Amino acid sequence: MPSLEGKSAVVTGASSGIGAATALVLAREGAGVVGGARRVERIQPPAVALELDVTNPGSCERFLQAAIDELAAVDILVNAAGLALGRDLFDESTEDDERTVLETNVNGLIRMTRLFLPHIRDGGYIVNIGSIAGRQAYEKAAVYVASKFAVRGFTYALREDLLGRPIHITTVDAGLVESEFSRVRFRGDAETAGKVYEGVDAMTPEDIADCIRFAVTRPPHMNVDEIVVKALAQSSGGRIVRTET
């Protein structure tokens, strides 16, 4: 298994959830890590913490320059910044929420990939955090579902464009992960967010970070196209078996 000693990694959305767990796992495996997030003060060492708003082109360009100044070149880019807002029928959604979700999950991910691609060394990795929502739709999540279908499509299209160039590209499509995701989705309503995880043994951000570690430590001639992982009690975004509490 290839070692990450001496490698360099950039992780977006590194202040919480999957991004934070991934930054820690890659650093523990020996990589030098730069983490980016709006809540930069929450990025945990040993990652180098840099401010980043993936929806803002200027912020992304400043982050790129600071990350390259720190790392010189990049071996691993993990696009983990993402969110959902609300669980409403589509005709009850708002344009502001739609714009925020699409700018973060789609445009931000594409922007960061475009900016960093010239700096990724041969043999490097791009890992996009998708979702099972990008494989099978569920109700009251139309724009989030659309954004994650876009991530999956972009990942495979990028694979076609870069075919023959020694860069590995993976999408990690996760199901129910207990993190701040639901609290953000429900605009800070901790009680409603907590109900999402009641009666089910959900996955943890560390579980998904371990999937990412697996993808970026395969033999160089292998590409892990996708990893799909769900809680055992979950078959899709809309079907979860819960125990009585």
C-alpha cells in the first residue's frame, strides 16, 4: 500500500464533518495537509488552516495561492465543502437557498478543481464528496439531489477529460452520516436535526474519511472510480429502518 509520507493534501470544508475527519486522517497517515473553510478557527491541527469560501472566486484564488505557497505542489485534493438547506417540497423552496446549495456543492467544487488541477502532481488524486442523493432521488430535497447528481456527472466527465494523464479521480457517495450536516440543513434547529439520527446506527465522519484514505492509498495503476457506502439500516436516501426508542 503506498504511503502518504511526504505527500501533500488540500481539503475543503475542513472545519467540521467529513472534511475535518479527512484532514486529520490524511495528516495521521503522514501527509502535509492544508484545510480550508469559512470557519477557519475550527480547523484542527496539524492541518494548516486557511480561510476559504468556495462560493467566492476571489476567496478561492487567495486560498489557492496560500496553499501552493505552503505545499509547493499538491498530491491530493478532497472537495468536501457542501451543504443542504431545508427539507421542503420544491415549490416551497427559495431562490436564495437554491443558489447557496448549487454555488457550494457544484460551482464551488468545479471551481476548486479547475484552480488546483495545474498544481496536482502526476500520480495525484482528486476526491469529490458526493452522496447517495446523487444516485437515487428522495422527496423534499430536489435541489440538493440535483447538486449531487451534478457532482457525480462532473466526476465521471472529468475522468474522461483526463484519461491518459496520471491523475486518479474518485467520488465518495455516502448515506446517513451523523455530523453537523443536518443542523445546517435545519438552520441550527438541534432538536429537528437530532431526529434524523434517532433509532439508527448512523455512520461517522471518520468512517467516510477512512474510505477516502483507502481510495488514495491504492497501487498507482488503480483508480477507485466510486465508493458507495450507507448505514446498514439504510437502503436509500428515503428508506431507513429505525428501532423504537
